[in-house]
Amino acid sequence: MNTESFKLQLQEWTGHSNIRSLDTYIDLAFSDLASMNVSINAVMLDAAVGVVRDCLDSLQSDAKAKAVTITQLFSEFESMLDAFQDDIERSLEQASVAC
């Protein structure tokens, strides 16, 4: 559906006599959606930081217990950082789509 057909449908639903009067409401709706996306991204990044902290705690416990070699420890750490970087990149992509 293109923008004009969407506006015509919206005009029908709302009873607006002037189709251009809908622009303000449409802009406000998209602005609200963009703000909501920013909040969602912040919550997702906060959750990702929590996961990283949990992984670090686990790695630290394993290291103290000598349950892993230093090579395994670095490998796990690198995997965790790669996953965290993926989460950040995904969040940035979603933020750029919202703008």
C-alpha cells in the first residue's frame, strides 16, 4: 500500500474532510514509534550486558576452579564478545531504520 492509498483509507476511517490534515497525526504516530524503538533497543542492550556479566562470572568461576585451560578461557571470552558485538550491531541497525 502506498502512502496516498493509506491516507485515503485513513481519511475514510476517521472522517477527515481534508486529507492533508492527516499528515500531522501520521507524523506524530511515526515519531512515537521511533521513540518506542529507542526504548526497546535500550532494554535489549541492557539485557545483553546482563548476559555478558553472567558469562564473565561463569568464566571467572571456571578459571578459579581451574576447570578450563587458558586457551579455552580466551576462546569462550572471544565468543562472548562476538555475540555482544552482534547484539550492538543489531541494535544500531534497528535504530537507523527507526530514524
